[in-house]
Amino acid sequence: MSKSIFYHAGCPVCISAEHDVIDLIGHSNVQIVHLGNDKSKIDEAVRAGVKSVPALVTPKGNVLHINFGASMAEVIG
Amino acid sequence: MSKSIFYHAGCPVCISAEHDVIDLIGHSNVQIVHLGNDKSKIDEAVRAGVKSVPALVTPKGNVLHINFGASMAEVIG
């Protein structure tokens, strides 16, 4: 199974959700991408359909927006 | 480990998220509660902190609101 990708931007809501997602699906099943630290991944996230962070892109390509930390417009800055 | 509880109300966004959650964490790790069919569970969901559906309450008691199907006000009707 390919990994899920968890996109976040370091906000408190993001960090809390990151811990929950890792607890639920396991650290080995999810790649964590911090868009604040790695702005080169922002395009990839937007193309995947991420509209706000934190968000989990599943192996099937579905996007689960979890709670609400920041819009992508805020992340792009 | 105790189970997560996935609360939903039968909306298309809910059903899609339900499939994703089951794919990610496994059917045996999540209890599915359809608040439209089982209105007696609405109080329990609200007390757990569910503000909109679909939402996943983790074994630790954290609430992950996933995408957005309907507010609890709409579910309560």
C-alpha cells in the first residue's frame, strides 16, 4: 500500500491532528509534509486538492481536511 | 486499544469519508454511528465535542472533524 501524505503548516491544530493521525494509522503509513518548512511542496499539495491544512491525502488520492488550521491562501502567504 | 467512533449523518461527504477512514484505520478499529438513523446518539456525540459531521472521535477522546457534511445543528434538525 502506498502511504498517505499528511500536509500541515506547523500550527497548533496541525500538530495535534498530526499526533492523532499517527496514532490512528501508524507512523510507517504516513508521510508528513510541513509546508511552512518545505514551500516547494505547496504546488503538489494544491494539485492534490488540499484546500486547508491540516489535510490527509489518502493512497487513493482522496483529501480529508481535518479540523481547520489555515487555508492554503494563508500557507502560500 | 479502544475503538475510534465515526459519527456521520448519511450525507455524501460522510459516506465518502467513512470509506476513507475504514480504508485507513481498518473496519475493526472504528465504530460507525449514523446519527440520522440513531438520534439517541446525538447527545453522546455533542458531549464528545462533535460540532459537525463527519467526525472521528479517537480513543484518546480527540475529535477530528473531517471535511464538512453538516453542522450538528442541521443533524439535530
